[in-house]
Amino acid sequence: MQSKIYYIRGFRILLRTLDEIILYALQMVTFPICKINIGLNILRKRNDGFHDIETVFYPVQLCDILEVIERPVNSNLSMFNNTGLVIDSSVEKNLCVKAFRLLQADFKLPEVVIHLHKIIPFGAGLGGGSSDAAYTITSINKLFSLGLNEKEMCNYASQIGSDCAFFISSQPSIASGRGEILENLKISLSGWHIILIKSEIHISTAEAYSGVSPKIPNSRLADNVMLPIERWKDFIFNDFENHLFEKYSQLDEIKNKLYEIGAVYAAMSGSGSTIFGLFRDRIELNNEFNDCFVWNGELK
């Protein structure tokens, strides 16, 4: 069969069949998802300046779009390209590039071209940047056949961010330590509907932690999350909410509004500022959150 020249995103690719094009696309393009925190307990301040926490990470299908390819010879393409939400940082400070550099240092990899279409909002407590970095690791592992197993990829990811390792497998997990110690959690919210509300309020990690008073809760989050969801409101809390809601009353108002329109459980995710609500059925929003980023989907 005679080969044909196809053009994919401007790259001149020699492929034999349409099936090869589809396979190429599947290998090069991934969809980094985000997560919510179900409960977040700040347990203690550590000697290294971080905090020991206890939280549940649960995957949510709101996603970015990531493409990683080997850089063509003599190409003048930039290493990192961004569409969608604008990423305002230098190339080498980008988490995707940092992830690649970690692997390149150990495996002597050739240069790559990374294109990230950014949809997950920044400063949202959804782990979007960490997810992009983790998916870069899995993409590079596949692209160059590095043979890294899940544990090895998690080790690289944990060097980038506290929640980054979660996105290597994106399985519901109880997280401890800084968030990098993960234990699979046999919990399913499949079929539940979720609404994510991200206001224009931006909360830095430093700001979020500056107002907390670490404490050991009376009961373990791993036990509480096994309760019926209808009881979570009385047993599962995010320790950041108390002081951040005092400072940013809009966040408290969003949470209360989600309960008013039927949420079974609502909370802030991570250090914010996204507020999420869990619903039994899909809710059609009218004009409740016009000034916010809103995403409505079904959990898996």
C-alpha cells in the first residue's frame, strides 16, 4: 500500500492509513481532568514548613487538552504553546515543561513540543496545573516507551506538586502527608451530578494556610466519607472555609445558594476558590452565577 502524506496540526507526517492517524492522535493527545477535595483537615505544621493534611481526592471530568510530540528536526516551533486560558509564566516555569525536564534528565530525551489548551480555571482548588504535569509524564512515558510503572511515575509527579501524583491514576484516594501519600478509597459517586462554581476571587496557597489553626479531628475522614452523602454536611468539613468565608463572603453565599437549589452536599475544594455542589439529578441553572465560571457534569 502506498504511503500518503498527512498534515496533523501543521506537522508533516508519513502515514499509511487513516487508522494510523487515529492511533497517532490517541497517543499524542490526552485530556487532563481535575479533582475535588471532599473534606480537608489541616492536622499539624511540619518542620519543613508544609502542613500534614487529610483529604479525599475525587476525579471530575472537566478537562484541559494536552498534546505532546517529539520536536521535528530543524523545527523552529516553540517548546510550549498555549491556547484557551492564558498561562502567564515563562516556559521553564510551566509545570508541563518541569515534568518533561525531570524525565529528560534521567532518560536523555530529545526535545518535544507541548501544546496545552487550558480550560480548567486557575487558583480554583481543582488541581488543573498538577493534572497537566501528571499527564505530561504519562504522555512522555508512552511516546518514548520509557517503561515506567505507576509508582515510578508517581515519584516523578510528587516532585512537582503535592497533589500531582494523584493524577497519574486519577482514582478516588485518601491523601495524607502534604497530599502526596495516596491510598485507594473504595468510594463511588457514579451517577451523581456536580456543579463547580469558580468566582473571580483568587486565593493563593500561602493565604489559605496563613489563617488556619491545625487540629486533629474527632473522627477520621476515611470513615466519615463512607457515611451516606446526606450525612456529609454534618461530618465532613474543609478547614480553610472558616477564615476564608469570613474574608470572602461571596464564597459562603455561593455555598448556601447551592444548598438552596437542591445540593445534597456542598463545600469548597482544596484551598479554593471553587465551590462545588453534589446533586442527585442534573440541575439547570438560570441566572444564579452569571459572574462566575460554571461547569455542570456527571461524576464517574
